[in-house]
Amino acid sequence: WKDQGDKVKKDFINLVKSKQIEILMGGWVSSDEASVTYMQSVNQMCEGHKWVMENIGNDKEIMPSIGWQIDPFGLSRVTPSLFSQMCFDGHVAWRISEPEMREYMSNQTVEFIWRGSPTLGKSSELLMHLLPWGYESPKE
């Protein structure tokens, strides 16, 4: 971003504002759920969202509302608990075990409401979508 000229930055911002590009998750990184702490997850998300607000804009329509973790090493109840509290509407993920994915696909349940915390109840719910078998472009 810092190496781009004003025109490129302005064009990108216009694409975001016109909804031709959507910023997903918006964290500084996509943290790995196997080894991250709550604080690390929150801090990296705050850092990324701060950058979006300072460089792109802080309109509600611009700020990320969908989580995107296509390559974490596992998913945990932390995801819906934290992301729902960050005002995300949904989450997209990929890496789950093959037997689990086959079951989700055969039951046609790759989309579901995921409740992360029994204590937080409905406030920890997040619409979840699982990408079946990867995230590469279709093979011809």
C-alpha cells in the first residue's frame, strides 16, 4: 500500500466504496487457531481494522463483517465467540477433516449457525460456511 501512488489508492478506495471489492475479515493476519491466544487474536484484528479505518475509511459498509479463514490449522469455539462479538455476520472456513466434510456435504449442511459459547448463548452465534475441498479456482 505504501508503495502505491495516490491514483491507485483512490481507485482502490472507490472500488471498495462502490462494493466492487469487499474487505473480508480485515485482520492484520489470519491467525492460526491452534496456537493463538485470545489477546493475540483480538490485537491482530484491532490492528488490521485500525489500518482499514485509517487508509480506506470507517463507514459501516466498508468495515469487514465476514470472517475468512481458509487455511487455519483447525477451528475452535473461539471463532464464533470472538467474531460475533466483533459484529461479524458470518464466517467462511475450509480446513476441516475429510470425514467431517463428507458428512457436512452429504447432509447438505455446509452452512449452519455456529454457537461458540454456551455462556454467551445466542450472542455468540455466527453463520458459518465451509468451503468444500479447497479454495482454488475451478479446473477446466
